[in-house]
Amino acid sequence: MGKYVLPIPEDSISYCRIDPSSSPAKAMGVYLELDLEADPPAVSIEHTMQIDGIPMRVWHGRVRRYVLSPIIDAVEFATDVNNGAFDQLLDRIAAGVKIEWDGNNWVGLAMLDAENAAYELQERLDEYEEESMRSGEVGGIWDAGAWWTNIAIAAEDTGITDKTTDDELCRIAEEATRAARAENVVLYDPESYLRYVRDELRAKKEEEEGR
């Protein structure tokens, strides 16, 4: 077991979360954060929206942020961290950043070895995205309409008919969300799209009956 600990995520796509402030829907920013004010220094996974500002502790370098891709295998990454894969680099950063009063704020000042370790750490983190790309298991966020391509495919895949109730739609959307996550895909608002599918089927049936 390593010195730094992350919670093991529920599934491999857990770091990919929809940013509610984005349009069209995009993934929230994902960071590995190293809190240098914790005793001992600790890591966490943080998500940010496009509209979020930079927290003061991050701005002043007392918490260090390193970019993660939202499409990486979250379970693999957290397991690697917990097994100590990054202990040496994180220790070098923690040892090489001194928190001092600059006359206005407490700021984290990085020495050369800490800066080098941070660069090496970011390179290592970027490799997880490259691995996801090579594996062919890249998913990410998909609009529900793009996932099913068209109404006919959605109806066939989910079993929705013109008689499907709202409660049934909710259950079907939840099942579709789970099925998509098993393929490393986070579906954006599947319930609304499936309601559209149901309503279009109803309109088509009413049109046919009115002829």
C-alpha cells in the first residue's frame, strides 16, 4: 500500500462527469490535487465546471493541480495511486514546495526538483489517456440521440412503444445509462430523448389511424 490514497471509483468511467454549465454537453475538468497543507500531504480527485474560478489555495500554490483526462480508466488509476506508483514523485513535490508568507498571502514556492517532479508526474498522467486511446475503449460523453442514431434504433433497442408510460421511460433510461456505462459511455439526458422517441411513435400512430 502506498502513502497516498484515493477512493476506488464505482466503475472505469467514473471520472467522466457531465458539465452542467456546458452546451453542448462536455466533460467536467478532472484534476489530481495534492494538498500541501494537509498533514501529511494528501491527494484527491477534483472536478470543475467551465464556469468555475480557481480556488485561492490552488491559485497560491498551496494545493497543486495536475490534469487528468476524463476518459481514463478511473479504477486502474486510483488503484495505481494506492499501490504507491506515484509516491516518489508526489514526495518530491511535497518536499520541494515551501509555503511562505509573501507579505499578502501564504504561497507555495516550488524549488527546481519539485518543478521537475511535477513535469514528470504530468507526463505519467498523460500516459493514461494515451493508453485509453490505444485500447480502443474510449467512450466519454455521448448525446443520447447520437448513441441510438435514430428513433427506430432507439425503439428497437429499448423496447419503447407508443404505450410506454413515463414511469417505464424513467426505468428504461436508467437501464440504458447502466448499459452505456458498461461500454465506457456517459449518456447525456437519455430520459428526454427516449420521451421524444415515445412521443414520435404516438404521433405516427395517430397519423396512421387518422388516414
